[in-house]
Amino acid sequence: MYGINIYNSKNRHITIGANKEKKFSLDIYQISTHDPLEEFLNELREVRFSTTFTSKQNLSLLKMLRKNRPEFAIGEEPLGKIRDHDIELYLDVERPYPPMLRRPPYPASLETRKGI
């Protein structure tokens, strides 16, 4: 004889035979009706790839992202979102310029400096 606990007790369980003290856990998991590919594409809904890519290149990139998903996201986080790695970047382009922006883009060579 089998017994199944259908009440909203602390956890779901079943019993076997007359021994009501020995309970076996009955973990019920929600069955996902979503296709994993559909969930993956939903994550990428806001992503914009280069407009110069061909459809074949886009497909190749999507396959690579899906295959290597753990490298681009942690656990249940969406792609590109890594928990506790959020940073805020601030680019100071107002005067007075930071030291690295004060330098010329390419330092002049010795010959050029002699000519100047």
C-alpha cells in the first residue's frame, strides 16, 4: 500500500506500506515549457551585432555564444551579466585634460623633432 501526502505540509512525501513514520521525499519540480533555444534568443533580444555581418556570420556567432554560454554568463544570469562585476566608467574629456590625453597621439620621432 502506498500513501501520498497531498496536503500543504512542510514538504511533499510518500509512504510505503503501513509504516507511516518512514517518509520518502517527493520533490516536485516545475516542468519548463520553454524551448532552451527560445530562452537563449530572448536573452539576446537587446543585442545588436555588426551590420556588416552576413546572416551566415550572425548564425555562426550565435552558435558560438550558445555553445560557450558559461564563459559569457554565470548561472542563471543573462549573457554578459556577471554578478558583482558591475563597473562604472567615467571618461574625463573636460579641461584640464588628464595626463594621458595631453600627450600627442603619436610621439614625434627624433628626425621629426630635429625638423621642428
